[in-house]
Amino acid sequence: MAEASYPDDLLYHSEHDWARVDGDTATFGITWYAQDALGEVVFFEAPKLGAQIVKDESYTEVESVKAVSDVIAPLSGEIIEVNTALGDQPETINEDPYGEGWLIKVKLADPSEAESLMDAAAYQATLA
Amino acid sequence: MFSSSETDLRRTPLHARHAAAGARLVPFAGWLMPVQYTGIREEHLAVRTGAGIFDVSHMGQVETRGPDAQAFLQHLLSNDLRRLPEGGAQYSVMCNEDGGVLDDLFTYRLAECHYLTVTNAGNHERDFAWMITQAESFDVDVIDRLADFAMLAVQGPLARDLVSRLTDGALPRRMRCCQRDLARVPMLVGGTGYTGEDGVELMLEPERAPEVWDAIVAAGAVPAGLGARDTLRLEVCFHLYGNDLSESRGPIEAGLGWCCKEQTGFIGSEAIAGVRAAGPEERLEPFVIEGPGIARAGNPVIGGGEVSSGTFSPSLERGIGMAYLPVLRAPPGTRIEIDVRGTPRTAVVEKKPLYRKGN
């Protein structure tokens, strides 16, 4: 997607990740800024179902032609779903970073962790 | 994560063009250079199927002229300068006494006693200082011309057609060069490149570079950045100094023995002849990753060896690269395991080049 966007219904982590929290589960992905900085994503290493991930720590990698980048967990929890479609079409992360380009779904270990994340306006302020 | 300082970086005469085109600009060897405009893959495929234009003005030039010009360059450069005719271009390496590679370079012979040698941006100052030091016993003038030239590369199967429509005469064949006016701007045109495609490289007055760029883009060439330049060159296994070449390794292990003519007695030739005779302990060979994953420079090869360049190949849609491998494990067809940040990835050693027309 060509134009920068930061949906208001998401929470943002300073390492350019987003979380869509729904009760005690959440969907994670990378932000428009991250996919734009990375360039065309050509490889997404799907993490394992059931893996425990920790807020602020890397849980997988995305690679563009030029670079590899860690993906940081915005919240802690257990991976309950992985976007396996990205294996064949990793460029979906560029085309639709907040929709079809989601990375994983997580059962949150502590939903109150979300209080530390930023809203869209605060996140965009960090990019200025 | 993605920040970079833009202070103290040199800008090419085409900086405003890149900025206006929305290029992503990154520091490279002390320069602020466009890594991509619309996307590496798109630019890469444009060069493979049509024509792309690269700003490579960060590359340096050293002019050598005088009665001893040929003898002087023969003392420094690995190839046989007697085989470089007037109006020709020749690839060579420049080595230290130990046979370590200081740079890989194209030299254009402009006239009988007049040469222009193109340096890599990151090596230019060292190269020039080395050349000046070595020039003392020769009757030559060695002149730093980096600031006097912009350099453009127009590459791709349609590049020559496109450029020739703007030029006042025939373009030089491959590995030749000549003076031409292009879009009414005088320049040196070389039938050289770094993409594995046909095309030309242009060296001209920096002040005239924007109008030439505009004319070539208007004629249909797609602006392509350093990102595509890297994927294109790696698909055809051209070396990148700093990755695949360094002072700590020699040209024989790098697979550049073909441009080393030790009988000419250039600096480093004795060491290189020794390695050639004894056989190197390791060799630079290309590989393709079998499954998913992309190896990167510095990744170790399990059991010995190291990746010197690695990327995703837009043409092959696989991870590709080159690695220094122990000779026993260097033959094409050998399976190797590369430690890609903790994950072993199986790759197969291949023959050069990894990409051929019609693949």
C-alpha cells in the first residue's frame, strides 16, 4: 500500500509492531512504517504454534531483498494461530499490513500489558 | 531500527532527481545513495527485461597520462595492459605485495598514453594514495578525477537501442569505449556494466548529469537503485569489493585468476603465482538455497566456509549468494549447510552465473 496509514483501532509498539486486542487474545503485525522501511518482504519465518512469546522480545523475522529484521512482540502470550498464507505470499505484509498481512494471533498472558502500548496518534508522533 | 544519519554524506549531482522521485536514500561508502525508487524487485526485473538507469556517481576515477602510463599501470594492475587497445576497456584487480586485493577496477584506454581507471567508492582514496606512492619512479601524471565525473549506467536488453537514439554516433561494443555526445552533452561511453545485461556506462561533467538523466528516463529507462544493482550483480556472480573481495584474500581464491597475468610482474604477482601453482585452500563459489530462507554476508557455512554475499534473487525467487568454501566442498553440486542466524539452511553449490538469459 502506497500511502502511510495507522488505524485508530490498533495499539502500537515503539519497534513498529501493532496489536489488535480482542479480550484475552490479540492479532499482531508490523506497521506501515516498518514494511515501508524494510522494502518488499520476500520471506516470513512462521513461528511455531504454541510457542510462548515475551513482550519486547523478538519472536520471528521478516526479510526483504536487502535486509532481515526481527519482529518484536508487543505483548506476551502463547501463539494460537499463524498466518500460513504468508509462506507463499510474504508480499502481503507490504500490500495489506493491517489486514491480510497479519502475522500471528496470541492468547495474552496478561491483557493489562496493553496499557503500555501507544495509540495511533502517539505512535505517529514517534515517527516524525 | 531504521534510522540513519545523513550528515557528512556526499551527494551526487543527481541527488535532487532521486529525492523528487521518492527514492529511499541510504548511506553507502560515505555517500547518500538511492537504494530503491519503486522497489528492488520491480527495478531488477526492469533491467532484466527492458532498460534501467543507475546513478553510480559515487564511483571514483583516476586519470593516468604520460610516457610511462602503460608501464605504470602494468606495475599496479593484474591484467595484461598490452592487450588493452586504444578505445578499449579492461577489468583487473589491484593487489598489495602479499597478493591481497586492494580493489577491482575497470580501466579505459582513452589514447596511447592516456587511461581512466574507475575505483570503488569505498576504496577510492586508498587506491589513489597507493597509486601516487607507486608512481614515483615512473614518468606519469596520476590525477584524482572523482569530483570531475558523474557516472551513469544504462543497462538491460533495450538499453543500447534507447541510448543510441540520443547519441551522435554508434555506441561502443562490449569492452570498448569512445567519446560521444548524448543529448548534446559530451561524455565517455563505455560498453561495460555490472548487471549481466548489455548496456553502457557514461562518464560526464557533473553539472550536465541531470539533463542527461532526464533525457534517458524520458526515453524509457527505469531509475534503478543500489538495491537492484546488488541483486543483479549477484545473480551473475560479479564481485562486490568489501564482501567478496578484500585485502585478506587473493584473486585466485576469488575466482579472478582469469584477469591475473602474473608474467607481467605486477605488484602481488609472485604471491598470486604461488597460490595458483599450489592451489588455493578455499574458493569463492555461488550457491542457491534449496528451501526457504536467505543467507546473508557473514553467515558461517557449517563445517567450514563463510558467505560473502547473500540476497534474495528476484529472477530465481530463491535465496542466492556466494561463499568462500574449502576446495573439497567447492565443486558444483555439493550440498552445504549454512547457519542462517541459528537455523541451518541447505544450499547447493552451483556454476557461475546463477542467472542466464532464458532461465
